[in-house]
Amino acid sequence: MLKEFKEFAMRGNVVDMAVGIIIGAAFGTIVKSLVADIIMPPIGLLLGNVDFSNLFVVLKQGTIAGPYTALVDAQKAGAVTINYGMFANTVISFIIVAFSVFLLIRGINKLKREEETPPEEPTTKECPHCLSTIPIKATRCGHCTSELSAEPA
């Protein structure tokens, strides 16, 4: 059974999938940091110094009564909250990841289309007598004047 598992785990597509998952997780971490540390602070500044990570609604007070100045304080007190600021950060992260995946798939599809284009029809052929290059529809060689069949060689 261990041997079968080893054979399964070492297949190329399983290893490729594992690498993809690891890179995807790392990419997700980078995007999360991009949203939380780079994109949202200027947006919050434009909206009047709003910190999106601290936007929440208290549904039920915790053991220590509010008002809570930060989400961390509400969570420490055991309050039940709806964290709509964190949700906004997550939605923006998702949009960035989805757009990146779209661009990746678009590029892959473009490469596949380029690979699938059929080769162009030849426009010339070689004369079987003098081996000169002549137009494909020629019935007589322009170099040695030999009679040729109408079909390409």
C-alpha cells in the first residue's frame, strides 16, 4: 500500500498540482498584503482616515462592555461582531487574484491558439530536373524549360 501511494504521489501531475497549490498560497499572501498594506490605506485616507480593518458592527456586547475602539478590543472582550471592513479587504483581494488568474489563462489560451495554426500552403516547388525553385502552379520550369505536371512535387 505504501508503494502504491509513493507511485501515486510521484506522478508528474500530482507534483505539478502540489507546486501550483504552494505557489498559489504564496501568491494569496502577497495579494493580501498588497490589499491591506498598499491599496486600502490610501483609500482609507481619501475617505477621511478610515481603517478598513477596524470597521465592524457589534451584535452583542462582550464581558467588558463597549464602546470598542478597535476590532481587537471587541474580540478580546468576547463581543460578537460583523467585520465588514475585513470583508471589504477580502473581496478586493479576491478580485485581484481572479483578475490575475484571468490574465494567466488568457495568455495560455493565446499560446495554444498560436500552436494550433496550420502551416501555410507552399507557394513554390522544386523542379525535378534542375532542382530550381519555381511557382507551385508552373507547368514548365523557367530555368531548364522542362515540362512539369500540374501537381506540386
